[in-house]
Amino acid sequence: MKDAYYFSHDSNARHDPKVTAMRGVYGPKGYGWYWILVEMMRESDEYRLDMQSKYAFHAFASQMQCECIEAQDFIKDCIEEFGLFKSDGTSFWSESLLRRMEKKEKKSEKARNSANARWSREAAPDKESSESTENEKCESDANASDSMRSSCESDALKESKVKESKGNKRSPYSPPKGKLQFAEIVFLSQEEHDRLVNDFGLKETQYWINQLSDYHVQNQSKPSKIKADHNLSIRNWIRSDQRRREMKTQKPGVKTSLSADELQELEGGGLF
């Protein structure tokens, strides 16, 4: 899993003229939708969101917790009316986020290069120092030098907000590269989500996404299980449930849903 993503956010962003105009139409709900979309952009490759795939706006609506048509109208207004987003017809993005991420990446690269240059200089032999002096200093300085170098290199790679903490542990709930978060602990690529919706329908897909997420939360799943193929897990669950429903039509009295023990059995079979 990757570290939780970070980007700077002005404390007075709500007073920006473009944001104020959007809030005048959509209110606090629209303000929340706006930041959900910006956070999704931060998690995406090149900080852009695809809007061309068949079920793209269904995915946005799932994150925004609204109807698909509401998500589509809101995003359109943010592009065409409020100027909060830009679009080339296939994807959309925030110019403000791109500027902030470019600045952050330049700062990180500069700090990384400075750290490498510093330790390259210190690693070079001092011709003016005698061998005896170096031997005397070596043992006492070795641990301190290693500790300082590790700290410096680590700090150079961390973002400014993360630097303020003493230890940023990896969150098991951060989406892997190329994946989007469709529930608290369910990660799918846009293509995987689109295929699930195409094969089983949006309502059925969202139901089993929530079931899988609840399963991981209730069972306090380890990160190794959370990393599993959620697309495959959902497909296996849906097919198992469909087989039970088919049996129900043939044999009255057969259960039509999976119990907790049966879900555990599927897990033991390596399905997720």
C-alpha cells in the first residue's frame, strides 16, 4: 500500500471567488463534492480524472454519494460555469492542484539532490587528515553519521506536512497505484468497476462492494488481504450468490445469501 497522499489546502479556500460562486449555487454540499473530486485527482496518475469511460460518472457519484446525473451536472458546471476545473473532453483536472503538485515535486527533488550532494562530499576521503586521526574519529562518529544520513534522506523524500510527524506509518486503507477507492476498504481500477457494472448492473455491484468492505472492517483484515484482487473477490461472491438463487428456484428452502462462515470459507479458498 502507498502512503496517504498529501497536497496543500489553503485555510481560506472557501473565500475564493470561483468557489464562492459554486457555493452560492450548490451550498455546503457542493463544497464537499468539490474537495472529494480534488482528492480523487490527487490520487490519480497525472492528477487528472477520466470522464470518457462509460461508467465514469457512476464512479464519481459513488464517491460523492449522490445520483449520477447530479455528479455529471456538478462537474459540468465546475468546468463551464465556475472555472474550477479544466477539461479536454476526455479528462478533467484542477489547474490549482497541478501548480501545487509541480511546486511540491520541485521542492522534493531539490531536497533529495541536496541530501545526495551533501553525503557524497562527506563520503569523499580527506587528504589533509592523517590516517591515525581518521581511525580515532571513525568509531565514535559512525553511529551518529549513519543516523543523521538516514534521517536526512528520509526527510528529503517526505512532503512538508509529513515531515512534521515523527513517524508516518503506511495506511492499509490507501488505494494502490492505478486503483480508486469505491468503499472504505475496496479498491478497483476504473476499468474493473466499469466491467462489473456492465456484467452485473450498478445496484448489484455497489451492494457487493459494500459487503466486501464491511467484511474487511468487521474482521480487521490484515494489509496482505486488503491488497488482494477485489475485482476477483466481488465476482466470486456475486457468482456464488447467483448459484444459490438458481438453486432456490429449483429447491425451495435453499438459502439465497452468504453467511459469515461461508464468506470466511471463500477467504480461506484464496478468493480475496
